[in-house]
Amino acid sequence: MTGHDAGSHCYGIDIGGSKIELVAFDAAMQATLRQRIDTPRTDYAAFLDAVCALVDDADGVHDSVCRTIGIGLPGVRDHASGRQLSANVPALTGQRVAADLEARLQRPLRIGNDLQCFALSEANGGAAAGYPSMIGAILGTGAGGGYCIDGRLVVGHNGIAGEWGHWSIPASLLAKHDLPLLTCGCGLQGCVECYVSGSGMAALHRRLGGDAKDAAGVIGAAQAGDANARNALAIHLDLLGHVCASLVMALDPHVIVLGGGLSRHQPLYTDLPAAVQAHLFAGMRVPPILPPEFGDAGGARGAALLSRQAS
């Protein structure tokens, strides 16, 4: 690839609680390279090394230094100090991640929230293309999302518009299902992420007497007839229905696009609308709830779109 035009391609890097993925895109936003590694969650130096190694490897493949790079980081960044707060990647909390990566890579970066990058991708050529407004709802290691109107992110005053993962589960719902008030990695209590994420689903199963290590284990046990697993799925569906109903009442999106590992659980698309409707008052309609067009690549694609919009 010698002589490759450095201006014709861009990188999107999606950083999550379990993996870091770099995807290179050409001028038509077609993926030309994809690399994925496990996320160093507790070692900040190892995290920086891992991201820089991915970029260096991609530059080597393209025989050029790409200067159009977008990165989706988990959590939120304090705009005054530049320090990150991340419940899913503890090593990032308190660190000036954006500044440190720019210093190491020696090029400007476009930094966004990983959940918002997913929403931006699905709003532009994805499952939400053509809808006036959308919510991207990721259900993976953590839970949260982003909000787009007319294909553009609504960021908000603190940069966290659409970050529903740290809304609180009502005390009445916790009592209904005999659930404890859990402390979230963000420092708040009762955050919906603790209950409706993939890890939250597994925790529900263990509380009911099961032993699933992750959401796939719960789903597999339920399919095999495990009563505790089926009960865990029913509770999870009710809690997620409440969350989505709250999104409808707060933002009234025209469509909700699911992402993360749980977006591959097909029964959600048939069962979730009724669970949402149960938490809405009469006359309100549940918007379409759709699977993602770009699957696990959505976050990286959205990060690349951020970089393109900024260049």
C-alpha cells in the first residue's frame, strides 16, 4: 500500500469495558482494516500502550500516518480538568486520557463518548437512518446511550445527553423484585446500569440462586429450562421496560436502536415493546425497537464519523 493517500482514510477506535477495537475506513466509510484486543481495565500504562500499538500497527498497514482519528471513550470527562470518570474501565478514572493519548500519538484526536459514537453511527446510514430522532441504547458490560436529532448528536451542557445508564431504578421496582440498592462504579446508588447491563443480568441470576458468569450464561440456562434463569430474564425485561419507558417520556424518540452484546438476544425485539408499554400511561405509543445495522462495529464507525465531521 505504498503511496496510500493519508487523507483518504480515517480510524475509529471504540474503547469498551471488555475490548478495544480499531477500524480503518476509506473515503466511502467502508471498513478496510479491523483489529480488536482485550481492554486493560486496571493498568493505565498498559491501556495507553495498547491503544498506541493498535494505531501504530494500522499506520504500518496503510504505509502512512493517519491524522484523522476518532476515539470513543467509556464514561464522562470533566471539562474543567480533562480527567475521565469511567465505571467500566477503572484505570481511566482520574486520568487525562485525551491529553495523554494525543501526547503519545503526536497528532490531534477527536474524542467522544463510546455510547454516543454508537448512536451517531446508527443515525447515519444505520438502523435509525431517516428517523427524525433516535436513542442508541447499549446493553453490554455497562449500559447507556446517546441521543441524535436529524443525524446529529445532542451532546448537552455536560456532554452526557442520552446517558440513561445512571438514572435510578425506583424504590418501588426494587421492592417488587426484592432487589438490593446497589452502589454503582460512578459513585451513585441504584443506577439502572447495575441491573440491566449484561453483567447486571448475570447478577440477577446469581441472586436468585444461579451461577451464571455473564448474560450468555443466563440466556443459555433459560433455554435449557432453568427456572432461576427464566425468572432473571423476566425481572430484567421488566426493569429494562421501565428504563425505555422513561426514555420515551423524557425524550420521545422516533426509534430506539439496541447495541452491545444483549442486542443479539432476539426475544428482546418481540418482548420488550410490551414491557415498555406496561410502564407508560394510556395513549402513549412505544417507538420501534430495532437491532443495530453495524453490530459491534458501530462504536468504531461512530468515532470515525466524529473525526470526519471535525476535519
